[in-house]
Amino acid sequence: MELLLLLSLALFADAMVMDEKVKSGVELDTASAICNYDEHYKDHTKYWCRGYFRDSCNIIAFTPNSTNRVALKDTGKQLIITVSCLVKEDTGWYWCGIQRDFARDDMDFTQLIVTDNREDRATGFSPGKETDPSGNRTRSCRTSKAVQKAESSRMSILVICILITGLGIIFIISHLSRGRRSQRNREVTGKSINRNQQASQAPSIPLATI
């Protein structure tokens, strides 16, 4: 039912045609999709977005820009999307689109399903040409994940250290402030005692005898 709904929506996007409507990919692998379009739109900005509905999908990247894991290549006839280091969370609906100034954007969709079993690979997100059968790509993705986790851990440790340092500074300032207040109170008390002692030791003046 969902597929039929998206197919009906895609009837309005004849200028941009996705190569396949359902794609499968393997976790930690590199994959690509191809969107063919009319040469009339070769100078228009293209984009790749994620979401079930075309009008509310979240744009991931515009041409000629890319992100850490998503690369866009515009050949003048095709928009080639390459996604590296796939994860299960990448499973979902995606759209490729052409921006138009005075009309609705031309778009077409695909559904991506990411699995963690290499034997489940089927016709779908085809592995990129640079994929190394020896597993270098997978190791690279795992290394990248490890680096990201390490950076995240370092950032957490840094935040904790900053918080501890801040609390230490506040404690020291508070302690010094209390010490100064205590010293001032002792000085005031000492001065008051001295004045009382001086007053008690002052000679009394005898009353004149009438």
C-alpha cells in the first residue's frame, strides 16, 4: 500500500527517475544509487533527501556538496549518490530531486533496506567500485566508528574535567570568602573588646565636694 502511494506521487516527477524502487545494502559496506534526469536540467541544483513524503523529506546534501558519508556526483545526465559505511539506521525512504525556480521540484524515490548479513545482498544499492573484496572498506568503516567513539569519549572526559575544575574553583573562592569574613568578624570583635576594656580601665573623676 505504501509503495503504491509513493508510486502515484512519483508520477509527477518524470524528469527525475530512480534506477530502482527498492534497494538493499549491507552494514558497513559502500553503496550507490543512480537518478537519471532530462539534460534540460543539467545546470539545476540536485539533492538527496530522506523521508516518506516528498514534500517533507529531510535534505541530506545538495550538489556539488557532500557529507562525511554521502557523496553526490552530477554528470549532466545522472545524479550518482554514494553512501559509505552503511548502518541499520540508514534503512528508510529516500528521494533524489531537482530544484526548479517556478515549478514543483522533480523527484523520485527509493526504499533502502540495510542488513548485517552479507549473504542477504541482492539487487539493490550496488556496492561502489572502490569496494575492496579483501575487507579494507569494512575495516575503514570500523576504524572510523572507533575514532568517532574515541573522540566522543575524549569530549565527555573533557567536559567532566571542566565541570570538576569549575566546581573546585567555586569551592576555593567560597572558602576564601568565608575565611575573610571570619577574619573581619574577629577583628571587629577584638576592637569592641579593646574599647570595652579601655572604658572599664579609665580613671573615675571624683565628684566635687560642695
